Amino acid sequence: MQGDPKKRIGIIGVYHESNTFLDQETTWEDFENGHVLYGQAIIDEYQTAFHEIGGIVEVLSAEKDIELVPIFYAEATPGGIIARETAEHLLNELNRTLKESLPLDGLMVVPHGAAVSVSYLDFDGHWLRTVREIMGTDLPIIGTIDPHCNLSNQMVDALDGLVAYKTNPHIDQRDAGRSAARIMADTLHAKVKPKMVLLQTNVAISIEMQHTGSDPCQSLFALAKSMQEEPEVLSTNVVLGFPYADVPEMGTSFIVITNNDEKLANDKADVLNEYLLKNHQDFSGKKIGLEELPEHISKAEKPLLILDMGDNVGGGSPADSTFLLEVLETCSGVKSFMCIYDPEAVAEVKNKDFEGYYPVKIGAKSDDLHGETMVVEVKLERVVDGKFTEKEPRHGGQVNFNMGETAIVTSKAGNTIMLTSLRMVPFSLQQLIHFDIDPTTYGVLVAKGVNAPLAAYQPVCNSIIRANTPGVTRADMASLNYKHRRKPLFPLDKIEVK
């Protein structure tokens, strides 16, 4: 009806992937080094980005009867569990800013789904339940989720719908935001009444098998996508899980959202679960260790991308492992590039001259799980501010990056080492190109990740090795000391398939 007031829809989120096997906690400073945004700054940052908030803004801002109300968004690089004081500060900001934004007619939420704090194992579930209590039971709350979340009943019970990204590397985050926003708009216009069902499986998909562009995940995701051809099925979602969080929800789950048809949602979730159980052995991969790596490097077509699974920064690792550096320093005739977080080394070399080589202690300073600090003879090439932008669809959907003051050095063996002052996930080739490093001139490129770097690095690499390196994000789940996980859970336990 003309003249009716616009429906006010808020946007709010806290986004963190918490590795419970790390000793270091994630602090408020870590969020400030990521993104802490209020009000219009949220839209300014993400409106044109390949990020779920960009998709939400695109869809809902086009609705003439909807007014977007950006509230609060905080995001930090994956790391250890969120410190107690930081979690309380985040909760206070969520509560304060949401209450100041009332009245609202609905709320779009942007959790990651794998956030853990000292106070709350299920931090996402806790803050989502909190916003539900503030909003009341009748208003729609719909959001997006990273498929690397560990999905809890508390999260699902607090919301009307959750849409997961459908790709890993995550290059469809904007699409997920669009889908979630479309469900919100259709709900407000009484076109649909979303009914969401969660099914937690007895499988945890091994991290190196979570690439959605190849099997076994490709076929599972295709099955889920085919179900959305039915008009009453609003969204089907494969939630891969995050193995580096020791929580009861750890493992793979399915979310199905229908138009007010709980039986249909349950039936579709059951079909997905049956497929996963039938093929569960395929979701545990074969691993290449350090001992076998030199031979694989020598035989691989170059340029070769080596994915450092044990120091997966996107999984919360410290980004300073030296295992692969040690291997590559002894591989004669192979020119390589790698990035290592080491603010001490940056401070040591940044004032050196550009002539000659000198010894520098590099890496393995965060803990004793990621190799030994290496003394490497290096020459300083340049010092840069570490800031760059990415405008293509890449894992994470971010636009602006900052790895702090950064020193680029070359070792006597001919390897380029980028030493950073802030931990940086290898989501973008601009991390190299912006600072005049041509990735195509290297025989080996090392990225500290598992699948996320593929969107950036695959176009310039002819072969890929996922190295089963030691570390806090090592691929072998059986070597992690879980205390809270559900049982039975493959591959940690044997499961029976009927």
C-alpha cells in the first residue's frame, strides 16, 4: 500500500574461525587488525565486494519497501579462541548497537559458525540466541554461514534460515548473501514461510578433501543443488565442518530450508546423509609427508603450488612454520616463493642495506609445533607497507588487506621470502603482484592453506601438492586431542552403514 513505512532490516555480524588447539587467544586488537565496522561503514566496505554482505545489500537495497539498517560487523583473521574480555566486548557491542537500532522488522546476520570463546564453546550460537532474545520470536532473522562452520542446534534454533556458501575456495559468498536476502524479502512479502532443518552427520570430511571443484565433494554438492529445482525447496546446504575446533558440533552437517514443509526438509537432508554415509571412505584423503616431498617436487610440472596444510593460516595457524622452507632451501635448482609471519625478522632486516647477504633468524617463533627457527643468509630486496587490494572473486570476499610492514628478501639458495608483521591468509595473488613479484617466474609457490588459496594460485600453477606438514592445522585429525567431539565420527571412529 502506497505510503506505508518501509520495513527496516538490520545487518549485524561477528565473524571468526577459532582454532581451539592454539595456545594464543584472539583479542580485540586482532579484530581491529581485521574489520570493526559500524553503520554506513559496513556498506561502504562491502557494497561492491564478493562478500555476503555485498549480496545482502544488492538484493535488499533494490526492494522499494525495505530500508537497510547496517549496525555492527567485526571480523578477525582465523586464530585461537576468543579471549574472555574480547568476547564480552563483542557481546556488549552487539547488544548495544542492536538495541539502539530498534525498531526493526527483520535482521540479517553474518556469523562464521566456527567461533569459540573462553566463556562459550558455541560462541556463534550464544550471540545469535542473544540477538533473537532482543528481536523477539516473531520477526524473521536470516543469515549466511561459512561451510567451515560447526553447526549447532543453538544456532539453528535462533534463526529462520541460514544459507552456506557453495564453493571451496569460497568464491560465491556474494551469491550466498543474495540467496539469504531473497529469502528475507520473500518472507517479508509473505511469499514464503521458511522452515529450516539441521542434520548433524557421523562424518567429518578431511580438510584436504573439501575442494568443491573436484570429487568427492563435487558430486555431493551437485546432489544438494539438484534438490533446489523443486519450488518448495528454498535452500540446500552442505556444511563441511571445521576440524580444528574441539566442540561437540565438530563435523559435517546439512541444512535444508523449505517453504513451511518440515517433512520435505527432513527428507532432503536424509537423502544427503545417505549419500555421504554410503561414500564416506572417499572423504578421507591420501597424504604426502615431508619425507616424500622432495621427490614429488622434482617430478611435478612447474610452476608448482605447495599447500602447507600444517600451517594453514585460514585455519588459525601461526603462519611461521619453517618445515617447507627447510625443504626448499636444500632443493637445488628450484626457485621458490613463500610468505612467513615474523615481525622480529622484519625489524631486524628493514634497516639493512641492499648489498650482500647476512644471517637472519626466520620463523618458528610462535610455538614449538611448526619447526625450528632457521638462520638463513638473505639479501634485502625491499621494504613495503604491506597494504593491497583485491577486486576479483577470491576466498573470503575481502577487498582490503594489510599484512603490516613487510620485508622481501632473497636467500642464497635463490628463494624469495616475504616476511610480514601481521598474519596474512594467502587468498590473493595481489599479495605478490602489487609488490612487483611475478608469480610465474617461480618453480614453486608455497601457500599456507589447503583449498582457499586455489582461487588465486591455480591460474598460474600447472600442478598442486597438498603437503601433510606438521602443525596445529595438520590434516590428520586422528593426531588431534579431541575432548568434546561427538561419537562415533568418521574418520576418528568406525561407523556402520545400513
